[in-house]
Amino acid sequence: MRDVAAQPAITPNIEDYDSVYNFFNWEIAYRGLNGLPSGNGLNMAYEAVERHAEVSIKNHTALRFIKSDRTTIDISYAELSRLSNQFANLLNFLGVAKGETVFTLTGRIPELYIAAFGTLKKLALFCPLFSVFGPEPIYQRLSRGNAKILVTTLDLFTTKVKPLLDRLPALSHVLITDIEKDIDDLAISLPLRMSKASSAFTIPDTKPTDDALLHFTSGTTGMPKGAVHVHGAVLTHLVTGKQVLDFHPGDIYWCTADPGWVTGTSYGIISPLVNGVTSIIDEEEFDATRWYSVLEEHKVSIWYTAPTAIRRLMRMNIEPKKQFNLEHLRMILSVGEPLHADAVKWCQKTFEVPVLDNWWQTETGGIMISNFRSLPVRPGSMGKPLPGVKAAIAAVTESSIQIIKEPDKEGHLVLKRGWPSMFKTYLHEDERYAKCFRGEWYLTGDLARCDADGYYWFVGRADDIIKTSGHMVGPFEVESSLMEHWAVSEAAVIGKPDPLIGEIVKAFIVLKSGTTINENLKLDIMAHARKKLGAAVAPKEISIVASIPKTRSGKILRRLLKARELGLPEGDLSTLEPS
Ligand code: AMP
């Protein structure tokens, strides 16, 4: 790994935001990519790995994995090229066709990243799942994504996947990362198969519009939606890596997000490698001392993390600059939920480096609004639109949109179509996709305002989606699982504000008649939800209620439940069904 000496004055890639914004052109930016050597298209894996695997940085560390015991595994660009070629050949051998889906369900281990690039090379669709999910969210995603191949560990296979197999007829093989021999025709050894696969592979012609990545995100109604991203999205990953993450040669970069969430893929896998830097991946979850040690030991220069983690660090009795040598750190970035002004100020004071909040979502595939090194930060603001991105605040109805020009007015945050990483559709749900647009404008589902100087400020979600520890949770998915408990007659779920993790998932439950309420029953319902959904998604609080407020057409009025829970005004109750 190249050593980055302390970098006192690295000039930002964007020195003058306004002039870059005014003159930016995606066609010119495209010249920063190579395209396939055959001249036939653009492949994400080629741009992230192959083009670096034959030039001077081929032996440079692409990925550094930190294992639980703090030992490391380094994989160079050249090695990653060979390993992902082997995986692509293995997919060929297993009969995977273009567009079929390859899922991973693992922690942050090398096999996940190798599978990602091998799948992209093979032109199959790659979908990483969060390993902390319980069996039900795993099933929903594997079945909605028509999983053909799943890469997982023996433990996860045994505890979470095996009981689902009868319900997954499209699944042809499970590749298990930590067994030496095949279990049966379905569950086979990944290391064994990799050892037999050739390390030479030619990427087929790839159109920028060919499907590449699949990410599930929660909706207010219905089960999770699979946002499909295309190979051409790599242009956004290249550009935002330069403009926001400010990648420079020799940077050592750490994105703390899991690839099961879009940040961990766009910015934990693709963007750093497209930009030729070293990406650090820690197998472990949050631990303040461990994180500071990682920053120190691995001389991290750019650190991309999340508000929940920053708030946790704020509460610790640690003075990082005194206790750790963080001289290489030159920038901190945050995404996923609001980074409130006090957190920005704490970070600036504590680390003495720029702290840049930015905004984007699964559907946008890449950062859309950000603070920049060369712009003054307004603590609490998400910043300004990326060059090449047109954002606005709008009044939106079922069929119309009106852009609000007046500053500081709240409205829907909308983006004009046309950036390369815009999702292509929701898998098998074109109608749901179409509903996200009004003409040329994409509706993000967020409410925001824009001040007179063009800085955007997050106001809230326009729907009932919950953000807990930076993760989207759809109330419907949680309610459906709760309803499977023998004692539950009705369930409604809201996000209840929490100073540490943003929101906690809170459930209101109506019991079946004749059921006696007691603490044990509540605990049993919680345990049921944790088992089905996993701890990241299951409710942390449950209230037993006599009825759940609904509209006359039977829709749960989660907003009203939330207002009552928080003691806020109840608003317009004209649609409320009398109880
Ligand atoms: P996801 O699709 O899971 O990445 O979640 C995207 C959503 O997270 C956005 O629509 C916002 O509601 C929220 N979000 C992301 N970044 C920010 C930010 N910087 N400030 C406030 N909310 C954010």
C-alpha cells in the first residue's frame, strides 16, 4: 500500500463550485472513463478494476479487509481482476445468463466484493443483502429478485436460508464461502469451484443501459421495491468520487456502510476503485475505539460515515486527536439522515478537518446534493446540487408539479431526469416507477427547502418510511410480520424520534379478542418480530391499543398515530373512520 504522508494542502478537485456547476457536461465527464477495449460499450467492472489492473497501479491495494482480530487481507487491482474473472467463469459454468440475479448474503468479506465484480463482468444483476436481516426480509428480496445464485456462509445458509429453499424455486445454486466440499447439488463450495475456474475472462459487449446492480428499498405501501441500476451509473461514481469525496492518487478511504445498503455499494465498492484509490473495509460493526484505531493504523485520509455513528462518537468520553494519531485524515463525509448542526460543529472542532454532509438515496444511485471542500459549510444543510444535477423544491399533486422559486419555502425535493445513475425501474413494477415522476421531474419522497444562496435543508419524509440507524424500514413489511403472530389482530408501525439512532421502530398492536394483555405477551411479540425480521428492522417498542386509526377507505393513518404519540397537533381528520 502506498504511504500517504501527511497532506497539508491538497487542492480540492473542485476549486470553484459555481463555475464547475455552470459549465459541467456529462458527455465531457464521460471522457474520464475508458470504455471496453473492444470499443463496444461501458462496463462497471472494467472501469473499476480492469483498466487499473494493467497499468502502473496494478499492484496497488484496491481493497484492504480488516478482520475481527485486526489482521488484514490486501487485494491488489491485478488480483481483484483475476479473482473476479474466476467468479465470472464460475457463473458461466453454472449456466447464469445475462440479466439473471446473483445475490450475496455475507458480512463484509472478500468473497462479496469478488462476486460483485465477477457478476458485473458476466452481465448478470448483482444484489448484496444485509446479513443481519432475518429470514423474512431475506425471503422477500430473494423471491422478488428471482435469485438464481446466492453466495453466503455456512452459518447463514443453515440458520436463515435453508428453511426458505422450498419457497425459492428459481434458486439454482448456493455458493458457500467456507466449506471445502459440496453439500449437495444445490449448496456447493465456492473455494472449490473458484479453484477450478480460469482466471482469464473477456467482458462481453456491454451497453451503458444494461442492468448492473439491484438494491431493495422500502416503500410505505407494499413490500420492498427493487431499484435497478445500469452499468452507465459508473459515470456518476467516477464524478462524485472526484467532486465530493475529493479522491486524489494515494488516498486511503474508508466507507463504513455495509454493501447491503446502497452507500456500501456505490461508495464502498465502485466509486473508490473507479477512482483508483485504496478502500478499507472493516468486518466488524461500530466500536468507537476500534474505529479510531482503524483511522490511525491505516492512515485513512477520507472517511465516509453516517450521523448515527457520529452521534455515538459524540457521546463517548474519548478525545480522538489526543489519543490517536489522525494526521492523515483530511475529510469526513456523512450521509443517510440529517447531520444536525451540533454534530457538524462537534466534528469540525474534534477532528479539525472539513465535515461534509451529503444527500442521496437508493434510487439516485449516487450523491446528488452535497457540501464541498471549496464552499463554506452551513452546519445542518445538505449543501448544493452536484454539477450535472438539477434539483428544485416543488408543490406536487397526483398529476401535476409546480416548481417553487421563492427561497425558504418547504416543498417536495425533486430532481430533473438525466443523471447517469438514475434508477432504470423498480424490478417488475414499472407502474410504481412511473408514479415517481411528474414529466421531467423525479420525486424523491423527501421534503426540503432551499435558501436564497442555493443551499438545501432537509425537512422530513413526505411518506411514512422510517429511518433507523440510517436504514430505511417500510412500515408495511414490519406490520405484515407482526400480523403473523398468533395474538395479533392488527398492527401499525411508525418511526419515533430518537436522539441516537434517528428513529426507532414503534409498533401499535390490537390483540385478537379474548387475548389477555401481559408483559410476557409483549415480549413474545417482540421476540417473534426479531426472529422474523432481524434486529435492525424489528420494533424496539410495542404499545397494545384498542384500535388503530384508519381512513374511511381502510388505510392506516400512521401520521395520526405519530402525532398522538408525540403530543403534536392531529391535523385534518376528515378522512378518519369513526371508531
Ligand atoms: P436510502 O435510499 O436508504 O439511501 O435512504 C434515502 C433517504 O435517506 C433519503 O430519501 C432521505 O430521506 C434520507 N437521507 C439521506 N441522506 C440524507 C441527509 N444528508 N440528510 C437528511 N436525510 C438524508
